[in-house]
Amino acid sequence: MSINEVLEQALELKANERSKLIDELLKSLDKPDEEIDQIWAEEADKRLESYRKGELKAVPMENIFK
């Protein structure tokens, strides 16, 4: 089945069914990447350690959302 055939069939669905189909397709693309998660965890640990050593200053949350 070609993508055009799938699209034609999808466009025949009711709006709520198309919405559910879109949601499921997007979820299928949004798979966690363990390698990236590990890299971010290591970066967070480095930043926390730098903060605790006084090498990194914190910014109050109120200033960030101004």
C-alpha cells in the first residue's frame, strides 16, 4: 500500500479518528534515546557539581520567567 493510498483512506475518517491516528503516528516517532538520556544525565551531574563548588551561579526562577 502506498503512502498516497493510506492518506486517501485516512482523509475519509472522521475528524476525531484522524486526530487519534495523528497522535499515534507522532507517538511512534517519539521514542526515547537512552544514549541521549545518559548524556543529559551526565551534563546535569556536571552542572550540579559546578554549582556546589561555587563555579556556577544560579539564577532565580522569577528572573527567568520575566
